[in-house]
Amino acid sequence: MNTKLKLLFATLMITALIFGFIDIYFPLNEYSFERLHIFLFNLCTGGSILLYYTQGRADVSKTVRIFFIGSLVYAFSAFIMWYPLTIFLSVLLFVIVEKVRIQKFALVPVHFIRSDIPVSEKFHQASLLCLSIGLLMASLVILNNEYLKFIVMEKLTLNTFFLGYSFPLSLITLSLVFGMLKKIEGSSSRVIMELCFWTITVGVIIFFGFILFEKFVPQIFVTSALFMAVITVFVLYARFADKIQQKMFLTSGIGFLIVTAITGIVYIFMQMSEGYDVEKSKWLLHMHVFASLYGWNLCGLSVICRFEDFPIRLHSPTVIFIHWLTAVVLAPMGVFFGWFAILAIISYAFITLTLFFSSNKRKVV
């Protein structure tokens, strides 16, 4: 990936975090900066990197360029609530993602049930499929909520579905993780890897359904299954993946994913408790979101963008420590205290620029 492209994506990631705090300290009654926060990171940056990585070309194709520009317009049209344009762009972006997916894999995702296909490729295709379905579902929700009014549900909101754009990034990061486990594909561990794939992909879909219908007890069971799957992935990865620099960052990323699973379970229990107070649980929810978005997903995207450059020159443990401090402490605290928000933005900018622009020489450990 060339320097201009890395600078573009790094800038969008940092801008996304800034928008995450604008709603808190400079709110607009009519518009939600939270949407730009989610879109700039997950859809514009993450979606574009996913398509670029899938095509495997040194240059940026016309298809990826159109997706990137379309996703930016999509983000701002959803932000200012120009929904006809948002719906049109949803369909356009859906077609682009499906075009890339079909070129890489096939029209019908039969790879999911084939035992000769590496699990990493299954996660890769699932990531693309999840992105295209997410775009289509979001447009249907806009049609329902703004125009047709066929279904009325408290949780059937645009913001709920927009958060789903982070899931494709989780899946492509898991594809990287399982790609480093190819040497055990032919062993008995293959069954465990397949089980993790189906538990994670199907489990999240089921969990999303339970969120819509506000079924808390089933959510506990599903999140517990997801937690066990993530722990299993961590054990497999720590034990069998080659000890290279990428492994350190992806191991740290899985750690963020574990934190996300734990905070998610605790948050559900808090919702089930008597006298549940949204304000008192806000800190936990924000920790959950920041650990997922700027912890786990950033690890995956940075490894994708620099994969051919590794090893890169940086002190990995120091960068990983600052990353954890930012995502788990500074950013969540920034929701309540302005100075922490400023520190989080500065620290996150340092991490992002370091990961994207450290020279690709022999690393210093």
C-alpha cells in the first residue's frame, strides 16, 4: 500500500475518533456525529481496505475508488438525513461489494460447507457477504422507518444497524488470524477451527436478532458461546501461529476481542438487573465500543495495510501498551472528561501513524 493511501486511511481513522467525542461536547439536536464516527472508520476506511485487500492489487482499482467515494457520500447523506440518496448509494455499494466477492469466490457461497477450503478463506468471504448484507439491510430499515412503517420496534433503528458495519472488519481480522494457522488445517484441530467459524458467524447473527426482540436471557447464552469461541481462537493462535511480529499485534487484537466479549456479557446482566440506569452503565458500553472499534479492528486493519512490510521498525510492546491504554482507559474516560478525550485523540493518532508509517526494516524488540 503506497504512502498516500496509508495517509488517507490513517487520517480518516483519526477523524472518526474525533467525531466520536464531538456529539458529547458539541451536540447538535438534529444531527448525530456518532454516525460519522461509525461510518468513517467501519465503512469508508474498513470497507475500502477490505475490498483493496480482496483484490490483491498493488494499485487501487476503479472499483475500490468508486466504493470509497460512494461510502463517503453515503456517510454524509446518512448524517444529514438525505435518505433517498443514502438508499440509492446503499444499492450501489451493495453491487460493488458483491461484484468483488463473486470475482474472488463465487456467486453462491458454497465454500462455507466445503471441507477442502481453508477456514481463513471462509472468514474472508463471510466478511464480504456481511458487508453487502449490512448495506442492503440498512437501506431496508431506512425504507421501513422513514416511509413504509410496516414494522414498529424500539430497537429497529438506523443506529443499531449502522453499528453492524464493524462486524465485517472483525471477520476479516479473524481471516488473518486463521491464515496464520494453515499448518494445522490438516490435523484434528481443523474440527475446532470449523466450529469456531460457525459459532462466531452464526452466533453473531442470532445475537443480533435477540437484541432486536430484547430477549436478554438468550443473549447471555449466545454471548457465552461467542466468548468460549474467542478463547478457543486465542489458545489456538498463541500455540500454533508462527512467532513473527504480526502475531504480537493480532494476539493483542484477540485480547481486545475478549475484553469486548466480557464487557458485553456484563452489560447484558446490568440491563437485566432491577433499577437499571442507562447513565450508570454508559461507561461500560463505551469501553465495549472503543475496545472493539479502536482496539480489535484497528489491529486487523493495520496488519492488512502493512502485511507486506513486516517486520517494521518499532518497539512492539510499547506500542501495544499505549494502544491498550488508549482504547480501554483514555477513550472511555474521554466520554466523561474533556481532557481525557484530547489525550485519547493524541495517543490514538500516535498509534495509528506509528503503525502505518514505521519503516519496514528489521524491528527493534
